[in-house]
Amino acid sequence: MDSLKIERDGSALVVRIAGPVRNPQGFYDAVKACRRTGVWSCPSGECVRIEGCDVQQDGDAVVLRLTPPAGQTLSAAGIDECVRYVVDRPAAGSG
């Protein structure tokens, strides 16, 4: 990962990860696995508050639009910690 930028868009957060991410959908699947099963138990725990995620490839960057449940907001600092944690983990197996 070359850089990570997080911007607020209403209650959502837009996360832009520049640099090599092998599989954008696989990255999102890893975030889902982390928050649903506690496989990695990322330090921030903010990932449990993500209700939806739109994944897009933008050149060499991956852009995630993370949305919380209605009436809630996500912590940019917590999501930053979670994303860095997941990016630094070994690639998850498929399945």
C-alpha cells in the first residue's frame, strides 16, 4: 500500500487505497470476515459498524465507500486502523 486517504461523505466514509492491492473484492471480503467472525480481531473494532461497502477499482487504487447503519457514523481514525490492519495481513484463502 502506497497511501491511504479517508474522506467523509455524509455518514459514509470514502477510503482510497493507492498502490498494489492484489484483489479489491478479496480485500473487502477480508474486511467482512474480520468484522463478522472476528478472525483477525483488528484493534479498532470499527469494522463491526460497517453496514455496506461499495468496492471500485480506479487505476492502481481501490476505492471503498463504507456506510454505517442508519443514524450512525463511522470513525475515520478507527477505519484507518482497521484498513491498515487488514492490508498488512496475509492474503486470505478463497471460499
